Amino acid sequence: MTDAGASPASPALRLLLIGPPGAGKGTQAARLSAAYDIPAVSTGDIFRENVKNGTELGVKAKTFMDAGQYVPDALTNDLVRDRLQQPDAADGFLLDGYPRTLQQVEELDDILGVSGTELDAVIVLEADTDEVVRRLLKRSEEQGRSDDTEEVIRKRLDVYAEQTAPLVEVYESRGLVVTVDGLGEIDEVTGRIIAALAAR
């Protein structure tokens, strides 16, 4: 656990960031990575990096991605395990997009247990559903993605809530959850997260 005086200079912070689509998770992950000098570890980035470098795991992942299928849990677990064993993650990391299932929570426990470490905090970004829908509709309009209708977006948000609620419950039972309002100016949200972590 981090001590109560944790600050952006704290060593070996191991964080998990959870938030609905459109809550600015990617932006905050990059900012927290810089603030705490730890790598932001996103499963999407891991997949792309391994595919680009033609690693054995990347070649396997590519076959699923090319077919438009989800990369199976077992392969995702292997990719995350490999990434967290890289030297830059030895002194902390920020996970974004993993774990997504209870089975992956257990796998992450196992990955960290091997090195005798554990998560320090789980940051849950909260955002008003209507505001998130508005944001995502605006984004899809800017990117010309006509398939992102309000109905589709709300369905994605329902699926997110359904899938992540059990994960949040597990981490709440361990006293790790820090809930932060994800709406507002980017700087404000970053400040809220840092303040919430420092108060732990």
C-alpha cells in the first residue's frame, strides 16, 4: 500500500484506471503516467506493439484481430504478463483496459504475486451518462462514424457498467477504490485524481 503522504514523486505506484467510454480515460492515463513517471499500460497498445514487432504473441493476437474477433483471455493475460515484466514497469505502472473480467482480476493477482507486489489503488472515473453520450456523439460526428448512434453508444455504456461493476466490487472489498468525477477540464480531473491518491 502507498503511504498517506503519497505524491506524484511516490516510488513504485501500481495503479488501475477504470472508466466508461468517453470519460477521458486515455487522456488521464497519459497525464498520470507523466505525473508519476510510470508507464501507462493499455491492452490495445500492447496488442499493436507486439503485432508491429512480429513477436510470437503478436502473431497469435493478429490472427484474431484480423478476423474482427476479441483476443482471447488466455492470450491477453500472456501479453499483459509479458508487458509487466519489462524493466520500465518494475517501479510501477498504470493499467488501462485490463482487467476486464473477474478471471482477469485473478490473473493479475497471480502476475503481481510472482513479484511480491500488489495494486496500490484502483481509480474509478465516474461520468454522467447523458454527458458521455453527448461527448461520444460529437466525437463520432467529427470522425465521420455514422455507426455510433445514440442507441449504440448507450448499449456500450450498459455493457461497460454490467461488466465492470463486479470488478469494482472486488477492489472495493480490498479497500483499493478511489472514485473521481471524470467530468470537467482535463487539468481539473488530473488534479482531482492526484489529490485523491495523495489522501489515501
